[in-house]
Amino acid sequence: TIANFEFRSPMFLVKNDMKGVSWFGKHFYIAKNLVKGPIRPYTTCLSLGESWTNYRKKAVEYFNFKMQQHGNENTTFMETLRPTTDNINFVIKKYHNPNSLALSEFMHTELDGSKAILMNGPIGTGLELTNYSKGLHYIFAVGTGILPFMDLLNFILFKSMYLALKKQFGEKVAQQIDPNRADDYEHALNGSFKLVIYAAFAPGEENFGYDIIKKTAEINAKYDLSLFEAHVKGVGDDLYVKKITKHIDEQFITERVNKDASRCYVCGNPSFNKNVPEFLEKLGVDPLKVMRV
């Protein structure tokens, strides 16, 4: 079982609200309490919270409408400005420990409006992105390993919609997709930046964020943006998402990865996190450019 959890956040977090790519991939430490523990790190998934999910749906509808030969109509998206939120969102998979109540199980089964948890953060360097990051970036993820990248993927989706609208109808129309962050979509991750994702979703589990991946791949293919490319295993056939039919092993990486990549992110189960960086190093990728998330 995988579920969304939203908690009230410190006021400084509201101000950030995913503004700026340096935020992506940061995590919080969460504990039941200081006595019983345990303490676990969870990466923020603000893009999968209710506020962003609802706004993204409306933004995609606006984008589709404009691209269906309605670009010159006097329709705007201003009335549906994305609201700021005082919540922070995590997506957490439930694990059962027969010897003691695991933190994830506690959150799924016993956490309700009358109970509180301890949170400390944001912590860590995140994905180490800046507005000026450039070059080829890879994501290798299996199962819930996709979650640390969701805020980045959400940004790439909105940047793709912005660039496609600007290309078709000009800057004024493009800015309507998210007026609060139009400057970020215009200037961050420009030039040679490209994100390529190799992901495998677990059978029978909800494919969190796949709608973001699918739409971003579609926009980049249709409008020749060269910003994003997706290869995915464990989902149905799609015209724009390339299907993976075998394991992400040494041969797979040797055949598909450019050893001069700017960054390779890896997130999955322990064996995946151990093997993929080794395969990348054998290929000739600089170990300093490989990040286990």
C-alpha cells in the first residue's frame, strides 16, 4: 500500500513552494516521537499534493485547449492561479515489521487527526541542481524510487508546456501556464539540459507520477523540444513513452548510456542502488557524477 500524506509545514516552506530547482530532492526526517523512534528520511513530493495535483490538471487542460487551434482566442488561465499551500506532501509505502511497529505502518494505520509526528528539515543537498545545470542527466529508478524525482519531473512538464506554448503563440500565452513561475520556466535548465529517465514500476502498485512522465514525453515528441525522454517498464503501451522490455543491467546501460553524462541519479532497492553505479563506472562514467538518491 502506498499513500499520500500531507502535513502542515513551517512558514518558510510555504514561501519556497518548489520555487527554484535547488529545492528538488530535499528530504525531511520523520519520527513517531523522540523516545520510541525510529527516525526515517522521506523526500518531499510537493507536486503530488492536492494543491499541485488539482492545478496541474487544469494547466494540462489549458495547454491542450490552446494547442487545439485555440491559441488566438482570448482565453486566459489567470482565474485558476495555483494557490499557495501551507502543507508539505510525502508519498510513503507501507512496510510491515513483525517485531515492532514500523514508522511507515504507524503512519498508515495509526496516524490520524489527533496524533502528531516529529519532522525536521529540509535536509540534504537534494538533486544538486541549479538554474544553470546543463548537459545530459539520467534517472534510473525502480518502484517507489521514482518518488524523489517527482518535483523535478513536474517542473520539466510545466517547462515543456511553457516552451511549446511560447514556440506556438508567444511569451504572453506561455506565461499563463503558471504566472508565478514563468521566469523559472524561461531561464532555469536551459541550453543543453536534457533529462532521460529509465524507470520500472512494480506490478500491481499504483504508478505514482506516470501521468506526469507520459504527458511530458508527449509534449517533447510533438513539439520537438529535446528536453525530456522516457523509457519505462511495467506500464501499458504508449506512443511517446518508450517501453523497456528487459532488466536494467550492465548490458542495458552499456547500450543506452552516454558515458559523458553530466549526472546520473539512482534510486531503487539495495541491490539496484549497488549494481547500477558499478555498471556506470565500468562504462566510464565519472563516479562523482553518479548520485544515489
